[in-house]
Amino acid sequence: MHHISTRAVHVVNDPTPPGSRPLSAPLSVPLVQSSAFAFDSADALAEAMAGPDGQYVYSRRGNPTVRALEQTLAGLEGGAGALAFASGMGAVSGVLLALLCPGDRVLAQRCLYGGTYAVLSDLAARYGIEVTYVDGDDPAEIEAAAEGTLPELLVLETIANPTGHVPDLPSLLSAARRLGITSVVDNSLASPVLCRPLELGADVVVHSTTKYLSGHSDVLGGAAVFADDGLRRRIWPRTVELGACADPFAAWLTLRGIQTLPLRMRETCANAAVLAERFAAHPEVTAVHYPWLRSHPSYDTARKVLAGGGGLLSIELAGGREAGRAFIEGVRVARLALSLGGVESLVAHPASTSHRELDARALAAAGIAPGLVRLSVGIEDVEDLWADFDSALRS
């Protein structure tokens, strides 16, 4: 198999169903901006509606450009198949709603993205789903939590937002598989360039394709990649019913972004590593959360699980909440914005944005200080970034 840098460049560009492929294929992925597709016979139309891989009928059920993205992501993650969604939360919600029934149990990583935490909390309140949170560092936690009623799902994140916690995926996923627990891993912050959880034993990988995969802050999208195609086929009808399908144009933009994903990840990881070291030595900074930093609690695990530290880091300032606010309003090269994973550097205050669903106790449990500032490091020149951040700190 080719290296991921090669696979990313050569995205799937001819997603026509078997038996209908022409002798030549377009070099660039075609954008098929059509909501419906015409047939010559009722039988052919009925046959096409039977599953996710036949002829195209209606773009909520399948679209050539969207399928190209799904096949590309399956190839990058080493999966048997994939489903594309309208957003990352669409992928998370779609998978959870399809796999869980009232009264089921879920094991989830304690330091979890606020949106995922909100969905699990809502399922717990409305449908009696029992959610047990674990640290994600020791497989014994999984085995202990699985005593009694066996959990249906284990939910993890490759790199936690915003603390940079990296769970011991090989050990945790091995324990889940041994116990018969289906595992779902959010790989948005690592991308397939830094980690491929399916190769470590995960059953499902979810992505916010809005982030590093598209990489240019112009797409809203999500995806789920499956180790077993039977699981994809089981979930597909539920996603059709939910209607959280990917838009063809968003899929097309994501495919364009994927072709430069390895280059962008290489640069953002290099920049973030330099900045993390400099922040750690700055007198105004009391803590730096970056898994490639030796002082980080997940450093040893990150070196085992990841091919790089990623582009997300967080800092805690000596002045607390007010200092954090002054910092994010004082930057000039970086921008104050909510998302992450684009080519430009962004700053945000998680306690009032991405993790606003968490109360004070949940924030503390997730390791998020009130004055913590999150940085999504872009691909600008690192010296320009440092001059900007240093100036904001000194002001």
C-alpha cells in the first residue's frame, strides 16, 4: 500500500457504480450538484434503492461526489467503508442514535468534546442511556466498568480538545474488543495522517471534516468510517432517515482539501511544537497543554499512538480569566474564532465557547481552567506567529 501522502493526493475521482465505468476517468473529481437521478425502468429504480452502493437515486441516499469522499476517507483510514454527513456532530449523533437503544450503557472518555458530551447527556436524560466516564489511560478501567451490564459502546477521542489528552488507544480498544464492546473514536484532531484508530482496533472512526480534512475554513461536514462494512450497512438506513447527509459541494471542497492534508499537517505540527516550547518558557504562562511536550501527562502515550503532536495546543495564563480574554483580543496575526484545523491560526476561550455546555464541576473534571486559551496553530511562518503571541502576552 502506498504511503498516506500519496493516497491523499490520488483521491477517488470516479465513484460510478460497478459495471457503468467509462474507459477514461476525469483527473479532477466531478461535482455532481444534483438532488435526483433519472431511470429508464421502475425495476432499475427499485433495485437502486435497496442499499448504499448501487446506482444513484436521490442525493440524501447517495451522490457521486459524496461517494468519492466516502471511498477516499475509507482508504485513508484503512476502513471497509464510510458514510459522509452534513457536519461532525451529524456524524457523532448519527452513529450514536443508530447504535444505541433505550437503557443501553456507554463508556466515554472523561475529557470529551463538549458537543459529544451534550449528546450523551441528552440521551441519558431522555432515553435512560447510562453513561460512565473513564480517564482513558488504563484498560483496567474498561474491564471494571464493564462488570454487570455490558456496555454497548466505548467512546474515545484520539486527541482531546482542548487539553491534548491522548488515551492509550491500543490497550483500550483491545480491551473493548475482548469484551465485545463496539468502539467509536473521534479522530478529528489527529486526522489519518497522525493516527488511524481502525488499525489499532476501533470499530468506527468519526470526523468533523470541517477541521483538518478540508482545512480551509470553508466547509461544514462530517464522516464515519467503519472497520466492518456490515456495520456501515446497518447504520446507513438510519442516516438516510435522519437526513444528515453531506452536501455534494461540501464533499467536493473536502476532497480538494484532502490532497494537501499531509503537507498542512506537517507544517501545523512543526509550528505547534515550536510554539509549545516557547510558551512553556514564558513567564506569563503557567501551563501548556500539548501532547508532544515532555511535561504533558500524555507524552509517552502520544509518542506511541501519534505520528505528530497535532496543531492544537492550550495555555493557561498567570492572570486567569481576565488575562485570557486580554490575550485573545490582543492577537493580530491569529484570529479570534470558534473553529480549528484551518490554514490560519485561531484563538478561543473554551469555557465560554466549545465547552459552554459543561458546568464548573464538569470543566474541572475535563481539566479546563477558567482562563485556559486554546490555539489552533496554522501554517503561517512560525516567527510571525510567535511575535504576535508574545506581543499579546506582554500587553
